[in-house]
Amino acid sequence: MNCKKSLCCISVLLSVLMLLSTVFLAGCSKESDPVTTKINELYAEKRRISYNIDKCKNDLERLTVTKAGIFFLFEEMTPALLDIACPAFREKGDYIGIVEVSHEEISDTSILYSDLKGKGWEFAIGFEDGYTFPESDADAEKALRDYIALYGEDHPKVISFSSGSAKYRRSFDSILKEEGINVIIAPKLLLAGGSTYLEYDHEAELLKVSCTAFSMRNTVESIMRTSIGDKHPLALCVKQIENESLSAMSDNISLERFNLMLDFLEKYDDVFYGKAIDYKNSVAAEHDKNLDEYNEILERIHDYEIKIKEIEEEISTLMGDKL
């Protein structure tokens, strides 16, 4: 009886060992599958190249902008700019602002426009909240060209897509360059629409400034701190500024909150607070000093992107062969 039990145990043990051996061999066979191994190697190579592309983009940004810039963008031209914003600027540091204007508002007969212009303020082509571009890029580009033409030949050299339905598209760049626009202001998400986000596009000769809304709904100190630390330009967008206290849910900004923001900026010395056009010219001059290195990095990115495309095609072929 004991002998039978022993034989039975040995039989069971052998069966288990055979099963484990089969599983082990199957696993080894799968791991040693040359196609699978090659695919894994290609994915690893793709990750390495993508990391190198990110490093190149960081190098480009280092060469592109060497000093942070903070700009105050007011989305409506109202008397409050003269009555409230100007005195606040003068008291804290004699800053200037940028005002979005319609083509009707740019007129020497406008006392408000003339006074702000006399104080050195800058103006930007703006869009009403209800304005939208056609869906197709070709129609949208024509609409943009026609819209800029409304401002005449002496139009502002800054254009703002800070809010509303008139969204910036990268396809606009060639039109903006042809029309003599120097600076684009838009949310960073829209500016980053391609594979690369750079403040200064040397090919289009455009400075692209990201913007963030500044109202009683939100504070901007942390965003400013990051932009200044990273030496990026940033536009703070204000609907309207008002003397009195406002609800925490207001889209406007109170003078008290505005002054707190200006107080926050006093601790930073190496920041540009002047005109966006002057900042663009400064950035362009710095960029030109490093043009050879800049182009060499762009060429490296181009080669990396070609290599990634080749890897993706090879992976696709190998995956197809395995099916």
C-alpha cells in the first residue's frame, strides 16, 4: 500500500514538474521570439530619441528667451484705465499696459486713445467675444487678412487672441508676418499647437506670448513666479479694473487685488515690463547671436523626427508580420 502511495506521489510530482517545464519553455520561447525582442528594442530606441528631442527643445528655449517679460493686457478700453490703472502703475513702478482695441477705437479724435498713447501705452488688435473664424484654414486666413485691413496701414503690431471665440491658429503665422504683426498673444495651449513651442519663431519673425486671465476668480502669482523663473514672457489679461471691492466670482479685477499683484512683482528685478514690441526686438537680437547653434539644434530635431518615423514604420511592419 505504501509503495502504491509512493508511486502515486512520484507520478503526481513528475506531472507537476512536466507542467512547470512546459510553462517555463513556453515562456523562454516567447521571450526569445526574435520579432518580439526586436519590437521591444525599437520601442526602447523610440523612447530614447523622444527624450533627446525634449532636451533639444529645452536648449532651443534657452537660446530663444534670456529674460522674463510680464505684460499687462486690458481687453477693453475704458476710462478706468486712465482713472485707476495709470495711477496704480505710476505709484508702483511707472509700468505701461497693452489695450485691445477695435478698428473704430483707433482714432486721433478719441481722447482716451490719445491720452493712453501719450503715456506710452501699447495697443493690440482685438476681437469681440462673438467673433469667430470660418472652419477651413484658407477661409480663416482670408478673414484674418480682411480683419487686419480694417485697422488701416498703421495698424497695431500686436494681435491678441486672449479670450472669446476668435482662436489663434498656427496657420495664421504667414499672414501675420505679411501684415507686419510682430507679437501674438494667446493661451499657451493654442500657441503650442505644433510639435514645438517657442516664444520667438525666427522663421516667421514672430514673438508668441502666452496669456492667463487675471480676475477676482483667480490669482496669478504662482503663474508669474513660474514664468519669471523660467524666463518666459507672460501677459496678464484683465477685463476691467474697478476701484471698489468685487465679488470673488467677478470677471473684473479690483484695484486692491491689482495692487497686490504689483507688490508681488517688486521682488523681481530681472524682468522686462515695457512694450511687447521692444521685448520682441530684444529677444530677436539675442536669438541672432546664437543663430548657428539654434539652426544646428533644429536640424538635430529634424533628424530625430525622421528616425522616429522610420522606427514607427518598422514596428508597424513587424506587428503585421506577427498577426
